[in-house]
Amino acid sequence: MCGIVGYIGNQDAKEVLLKGLEKLEYRGYDSSGIAIMSENGIHVFKEKGRIADLRATVDNDLFAATGIGHTRWATHGVPSQSNAHPHQSVSGRFTLVHNGVIENDELLKQEYLMDIALKSDTDTEVVVQFIEVNVNKGLSFEDAFIKTLKELKGSYAIALLDEQNPDVIYVAKNKSPLLVGLGKGFNVVASDAMAMLQVTDQFVELMDQEIVIVKKEDVTIKNLQGEVIERAPYTAQLDASDIEKGTYPHFMLKEIDEQPLVIRKIIQEYQNATGQLTIDPEIIEAVSEADRIYVIAAGTSYHAGLVGKQFIEKLAKVPVEVHISSEFGYNMPLLSANPLFIFISQSGETADSRAVLVQVKKLGHIALTITNVPGSTLSREADFTLLLHAGPEIAVASTKAYTAQLAVLAILAEVTAKNNGKEIGLDLVRELGIAANAIEVLCDSKEEIEKVAYEYVQMTRNAFFIGRGIDYYVCLEGALKLKEISYIQAEGFAGGELKHGTIALIEEGTPVIALATQESVNLIIRGNVKEVVARGANPLIISMKGLEMTDDRLVIPEVHELLTPLISVVPLQLFAYYAALHRDCDVDKPRNLAKSVTVE
Ligand code: M6R
């Protein structure tokens, strides 16, 4: 989703900004821009399309040591040069970039900006024009800035240049993530630490309703009452090489291949000196005391939650409900007497989930976040955090974060069960190790999956994924992977449900991918496959060793039946990857999508 960078120091700002924006490309965007403050004023360059298109428009001879930049993912107005950020006030004095959504932009326009000819369709331009209107009424810049922020409804991360104060970048934040990075003789602004790792690993977190005055030698944080706030920086635990593709053609393929390593790392991180799996006792107490767990998540993380429910209910015997965050916030079910909320989010920034977390905290409930990003909003605002230790996930399509979420959820279930004296009949460390090896075997047989993918997607516009029990949840994830990167209409279905309507869509040659990894439903899912084959479907059965039958196209190594989702998802990830390649799609940056969805 939208990204922000800013630099103030002695170097050529435009190069730092453009490199920073390139690091934010993975988040998804459709236009970009920078504004730099040279000796003779502010210069804005913006373009629809890729950062490479923006680079081509920037005047390389201009030197400026201060600037701000932005990648835009369109919400208000189409992707275009005029809607791209930065936006400027009428006089050109103020130039601003913004992430988030201003919900009352129309009201502000009607009340304060009727005399102004806006140049874009964005909610962002309203902010910069409103600041100037307030300054024109005689307020000092800082007062005008704060007055404007107080009137905004919605979410924002803002960086602003003021031509009359060329030695400052002004920053503000509410709901949307924003960090200030500290350097020697320079400081930076970034919506994601990755953007500025090139120059610093020291960052200061910003809280909602704070403004920051960023100069090259110092940084002052204030609240909207004007009181100064002291906050120590933290060191971003990110290795710049983690965010490079290396020899891989795409991040997605690299991240699929990293899954065995990630599972082994998780085992290590959650093991104590005697080799037992362990989790902060306070978390285990909270899980054990809950009469019901509510898992809140979106997209792939929601799919991980569905599998996690099976782990927790089967091992720890605590009832679990799994909810889509964007629905839960506006349609809250009747809660149990003593609920515990688990938020699953790779990025830790998903606005839909955060909106629920805010409500849940207001109601006084306990929240645990399972995330890949330490210090992310969902992590900071929950009572507890469990980290995924998956390393940065750059491809928009989530792969290694999903398997990491499953591994951490399994560990949470196992440790809770043991804490409650439940016999689980499974050595999880051993079984996760077997799962990691099995994924390695699958990653080594990519060619076979590539062949199958090419064969199945040749002529198709749609595909179905069917499974029963835990396989069904993996089918939902397999279908999401295929549709988001290859644009093939794909749906995951419970094998038995298809005949209640959707089977009408099966035509001659429609691919139906069936998972058969569960002994208890092996024969019955095969019956469902026969039903679609009888109507012309082109079946692709993926079974687990020991359950295979003659027509099965792919047989995955045997693992504990509860842990099959960690393995069966891998051929589906690879299937989607090769299908997208075959269709010439931009695998890592699929159209219309953003990595971190920071608007509701
Ligand atoms: O960062 P989160 O896990 O909260 O993100 C949730 C979804 O936006 C995300 O999983 C999305 O569905 C992925 N693009 C799927 O590959």
C-alpha cells in the first residue's frame, strides 16, 4: 500500500528517496513521486507507473539535501500523475505526502475549500490546502498544522515540506504506520524501516496523534497539545540482504524455498535449553484461562487461523472461532464470558485487524498478536506478541509467513495442551522437523509442478480447489494464491459442498485441484472428484504418501496428519507461481494489490 520516505541531511536527497521508494515497491503501488527542496525552492516530480518511470522524469542536475517521497496505491481517484503525491498548496508553499484515508475530506472541502480549485481527486490534497487556509487566517505554521490534524477524521501518516522553513520535514501520524530514522548529520522518515535500512538501522516509533519536527541534527516529537515527548530509538533487526532477491527471479520463489529454514528457525526460537517447546507463561495462562478464543485476521492470515483452530481445539481443547477482521469489527458476535483474542497478521499493520484490536482493548479483553514484524502496530497495541521469525516477506503473495503462522499456532496449541496436562500423542519438535524436510523435497521437485501448472492453466479462465476437513482450509489458500497472482478466477470449496450449486460451473476441461491428505476422508473426497469428472472437469489430485491412488498426479511426502497443511500448501504455492509466470503476470507485484493493507 502507500509508502512514505523523507530525508534531511547533506547528501543528494533524491537518490536516497528513490532508493527508499524502490524498497517500498513490494508493498504495491500505482504511481510515485518525490519533492525536493533546493536553494531555489521545492521541485516536485511525479509519475504514474513504476519508480523507473519516476526516475526517468527527475532532473539529475538538481541538488537538494532535503526531500520527501511517496508510492501511491489509489483509493481516492484513479492512478494518474495528477493524483500521485506529493500534493502542493495553492501558493506552492506547502508540499505533502500522505498514507491513509481522510474520511471527512468531502466535508472539509465544503466547509473550508470552496474557493480553491483542487488539482486532484485525492483526500490528500484537501489536507495540504486546508493547512494553507489556516495559515492564511493568521495562524503560525505549527498551529495551523495542529489545527488541521485535529479536524481530520480517519488515518494518516504525513510528511510535509514548508518552503519558508527549508531545514525541517514536518511529520504527523494517526493509525497509519510511520517511523523516524536517526543518522549522524541526517535524519530520515519512513513508513517501513526497510525503506531506509540503506542509511540507518536506528528508528524511533511514532504513536497516534503525534507530530515530529525532523531536522538534520535533531528530532522533536510532540503531541497535539504541543508537549514534547521523549522516546528512545530501537535498532531494526533487519539484514539488508534479507530484502534482496539474490539469484532468484522472484521474491515469491525465494520465499517458498525459505520455508524449511523458517520452520527450523521457529523450532529453535521456541525451544528451551532442554529441547522442550516453550512460550511466555503469561501467554499460556491467558490462553488456558480463556473459555473461547477469537482469531481475527484477513486473507492468508485468516486461512492460517482456520488451520490454527484445528490445532488449538484438537490439542489444547479450547474452543476457537475464526473471523475475518473486516467483518468482525462491524458485526461483532455475542462474545463468551472470558474471551481471548488472537490477531494473526504477517505485517502487523492490517487496518481491518487493527480496527478490531482497538475495539477489543476498549472492551477490556486480552489480545495476543502473532506477527512477523516486531514493533508493528498490532504487536505494540496487543498485550502479548508471538513472532513468526520468517524474515521479511517481500512478495505480495504470502507464502513463508503462512507456514510460519501454522508452525507458531501449532506450538501455541502444544504448549497450552501440555500446560493443562493434556496428552497430545505427538512429538511436535520431531514432526515439525519432518515437515521441514518434506517441504525441501517438494521444493526440489519444482519442475514437475511447473509442468503440471502449465498444462492445467493453458486454456482456463477459472479453477476450483476442493478438499475436506483441514484440506479444505488449504484449498482456500491455494485458490487465493492462484487468483491473486495469475488472475485466474479460482475458488476453494469443501468437497461435499460443490454439488449444492457451484458444480453448475464445471465445464469440459475446468481444472479441479483436489487435496487428499486425510485418511478419514480419503475415499469421500475421491467420490467428489468423480462427480466433477463426470461433468467434464480436468482433475489434479494431490495426495499424501500412503493415501495415493493410481490417478494421483502429485504425491507429497508423509507427515503427521494434523500438520499436512504445512506441506500440501507448497505445491499449491508453486502451482500459482508457475501459472502466473506462464501468463506473463508480475508475480511479486500483482495488479491492484498491496502487501500491507493499511486502509480499512
Ligand atoms: O499482513 P497481514 O497478514 O495482516 O495481511 C493480510 C492479507 O492482506 C494478506 O494475507 C493477503 O491476503 C496476501 N496478499 C495473501 O497472499
